[in-house]
Amino acid sequence: MECPLEMGGRPEILLEPGAERHAAECARCRDWLRNLETTRQALDLWQPEPVRPGFDRALWQRIEAEEARRWWRPWRPLAPALAAAAVLVGAVILSSGPEPRPLAEFAEIEQIEQTLSDVQMLRDLGLTQPL
């Protein structure tokens, strides 16, 4: 049997039947199995502390408080869609500004015609340079 610790660190192979022969020959695997047995014995001797009175009630109060704090959690999957909708609404609001005014509101058509006529007269008299 090849050493399972050297083949990529799969020590659970040492727990399979027939691995005792390999552990008898391989010091590294023998140490690993000895450490495992020591850990198991320590866990067998360990006694957990008794649960203090009121532990369950306090635990459930903390869980309920945490759930109350996270009221938004059911909405979380919708967050990207809500953000996209908010951006779309903002874009519509910003793009629906005042309509562009026609030129006639800024200057009367007659004024424009008079100005063009004056420019033409100045050209005819030779007082302006052609564009």
C-alpha cells in the first residue's frame, strides 16, 4: 500500500480494513493514527457544561430580533430590478424637460427679414466683405 499521507493527504484511507499493515511499516501514518486515538480519548472524557437556565428563551429572542432587523431580506432578489426601474424613471423625468422654443418666439420674423435686407443693402454698397 502506498502512503496515503504522501499521495495527496487522504488520511481517511488509514481507517479502512487492511491499513494496519501499512501503519506498522510507515512511521508517519503510525503517528497520525496515534494522534487520532489520543483525540478520540480526549473527546470521550470531555463533558459539556450544562445549559444555563433561560438559554433557549434568550436564543430565540436574539433570533427574532435579527429577523426583525432584516425586514428587507425578502425584497433582496428584487433589488436589481428596482434599481433599474429607478434609473429608468429618473431618465424619463430628466429627458422630459421643457420643449425647445421655435425661433419665432425669440425674434419676430419681420425683424429677421429687415436685418437680412439691411445686410444685402450693405453688400450692394460695398461696405461689407462677402462671407
